[in-house]
Amino acid sequence: MVTEQQIFEKIKSILSNTFEVPEEKITLEAKLYDDLEIDSIDAVDMLVELAPFLGNKKISPAAFKQVRTVGDVVKAIHALLQAE
């Protein structure tokens, strides 16, 4: 089973490598748009990067609209992976 910490590490890796966000700025409390300058297009790209990690599960765009912080992303993905 994937832990929230593993999900956070994966998201941190994507934000750092794909979007060149400095790792020290990536915390669970960091706001995607305000703190990390991740806009809606970047968020879609992040979901594409996460797809292999999710296997055959898909994140609904509606669920992702509620996401504001890195922690929200972690929780949304964790809940998705828990659901059967």
C-alpha cells in the first residue's frame, strides 16, 4: 500500500524536476498557485506525470478542482488509491 509520505515524495520530485520548483518550497502546506506558481495547465501536466504512479486509476478533474495545497493533492491521491 502506498503511503501519504511516498505520494508526497513523488509529487515533490515532479514539482522539482518538471516545474523547477525549489525543493525547500515544497511542503504539505504550500499553495500550488500562490506559493509554487503552479497554474491549471501545470496542474494537468502534473496529473499526466502522476498517471504511471496511479496505475489504472484516474483522478476526476472535478475532484482536483478542490485542491489548493500540496497536502490536498497528497490526500486526494491517497484517497483515490485506497478506493477499490
